Amino acid sequence: MMKNRVEKNIEISKLFDCYKNLLTDKQVEYFELYFAEDLSFQEIADEKSVSKTAVHDAINKIINILEDLESKLKLSEKKEKINLLVNQYESDNSKINEILQKIKEIN
């Protein structure tokens, strides 16, 4: 099933958070104008004195770079798995404490 646009944008934003330091300043700026400030291709084109097509191509290139980096490095995926484990540990903390208490009682 295809992801809806909101889910896709969230996913791309997570990748940007992981890999933005590997992008050029211009790529970061275009990404932030489009995704964070929610400007249209035309608004960015007008602001940067370039064509709408140039902005469209730049945004698509940035997305492709981010997806390519993730497919090779998997940092975002690993970060998400770590967060899930941490959250699971935190939610199971009382159980761990209970087990530790029982072990202490055996001693």
C-alpha cells in the first residue's frame, strides 16, 4: 500500500534530521523552505530567482539523496529501533525492579 503524502513527508523529514549534515547548504535551504516553511515550488522559485522546474528537480534530488543514504547506512532505521527498545525498557522497568527485588530476597 502506498503511503499518503503526510506519512511520506514525515519519513523524509526524519531522514533529513539524520543526514542533513551531508547535504550542501543550498540543498538544506531548499529542503527547509519546502518542507519546514511549506512554500510551494513557485514561491521558492520566485524567492531564489530560478525556475519552478529547477526547484522541483532540486527537491526530488534531495529526496533521492536522503533515501539513498538511508538505504546504504540505515541510520534512521537503527535510531527508530533503538528508540523502540528504550521505550520498551522504560515501560518494563517496574517488572525489572520486581525481579531484582525477588533476587535480593533469595540472597
